[in-house]
Amino acid sequence: MFDTGLPKGASVVVIGAGVTGLSAAWWLARDGFDVVVLDKGIVGWEASGRNGGGCSHYQSPLFVEEQRLWPQLDDLLGYPTEHRPERIILQRDPHLLDHYRAVGQMCVAMGFRVDDLDSQQAQEMVPLTDETCLGGIHLRFGGHANPQRTVQAYAWALQDLGGRIFQHCPALSIELAGGKAVAVDTPRGRIECDALVVAAGPQTGMLLEPLGVNFPIASARAEMIVTEPAPMMAIGGVDGNGLYGRQTMRGNLAFGGGPHEWIDMEPAGPSARPASPLARNLARRVAELFPRAAHLNVIRSWPA
């Protein structure tokens, strides 16, 4: 149940109900702050609810903290994210296999376990592949989660702590006083705040530009495809062949990958979201990564 009547003020206003905004709001509410979240659409409607669900961002400066939090997130929030541990990266190209084995050694140097896999071991662990797979690495950390379940979990947990979420309530402008954000104007009225968090994704720069804040950001669109259910794999988080993604709890293969399409962004979002030609390319690469699932139909796709 989401709020409809916008209050006159809150300790903290968060613009953006994606995973960044909602997680920031939840941590603040957990520390006792009165938090209001505004979003131009609905919870997790943009990239936060439409991505590959990976939890193994070894190139991120927040990597160590990510690995600490994911295994306990369901218990912390009190709602399921469908997090599943560990991840496998497969390769059909010998040069990329060498590259990812070097990545594995980098992770080992950071204190995380990574096992090299030869072709036979990779096929045993990922039975949907075949002998065209030269091998890979087994990340004994990270894993994957359901993106939509995760944003829902944060939203429900935030509301349990008294936080309020206003959907279809875009931030139109930010009001400053003495160089400090003091209020946000919306179609439902003005809401005052002691502090402001702007987590509006590609619209962040547009909101900050009138304040004289240069926040350079470029918008790109990727595509995701989902197949019919396949036999369940022991480890559902599998990358490779230029793809990232996961196997859902129902067995569907949900995968995406580049190249990304640069797009123009408006305050309300992209002007149009037709399916892109990349979906056919993704389907081919999923079939190459999982030859024993190549017969599956693609049942839906969406831009991420």
C-alpha cells in the first residue's frame, strides 16, 4: 500500500524509487530518520527492475561491502530477494578464457575464492552448455538475485520502518536556500526537507542543472530477453559469450548484454521504447552459450 497524500515535509526526501534510492531510504529510516521517496513512475520501473540481477561486481569500489551484505539481505529486509550464491563465467574464446582466469586471480588476491574450470568441469557444472565451452571460472562469492523482488523488498521494508513512497509523483524542481536543498516541488505540491538524496538515474543531471551543478551522465539502453523454462541448474548465475544474466526460480533464462544503444533522455524518460534489433543477436548468443537449451522459445524481451 503506497501513500497518496503528500506531506508538507520530511527529514529526508529521496528522489528516485530504484534500488539506489530505496536502499538509501531504508538505511536512513533504519537509523530513525523520517524519509519520503518520490518517483515519476513506480517502484523499480526503470533499470533497477529490468537488469540481469548480478551480485558479483568485482570491479566496483563497493565490491567488498556488496559481498558482505548480499548473503544477509533477506534477513535484514525481512522479504525475499531470491538471492542465490556463487557465479560461473564460461568462455568459448581462448583469449577471453585467459582474460577471465586473470580476473579470477585478481579476485583471489582480494581474498575471495575462485576455481578454474576446464571444459569437462564446466559442462558438469553447467549442463546446458556443451564441448564448445573451453572452460571458465567458478566464483565462490557473489551470485544473483531477482531485481524486481529486490526493489520490492526494499520498498516493503522501508514502509515497515515508517518510510513513505509516492509513486507517479515526479520531482519538478529543487528549491535552495543558503546553498542548501530545502524543498522539492511536485505536481502534488511542495515538500520541505532537511536533507535531499537525488537518485534519479538518467534524470539526475536534469534536476541538478538548474541549481548550477554539473552532473555529466549519458543514457544508454540495453536489451534483456527471457526464454521458456529450462531444466534447473545447480548454479543459475552464468555469464559468458558477451552476456550477463541468470536462471530464474522457474527455470527461465533471463539474459542481456551489449552493444548498448545511446538514447536521448527527457524528464519523463525515453520518448519511445520499441524492441531493438539486439534481441535477435541476444537470442543467438544465448543459444551459443547454452547449446542444450537452443530449442527454447524467447517469450519476452524488454529494454533495460
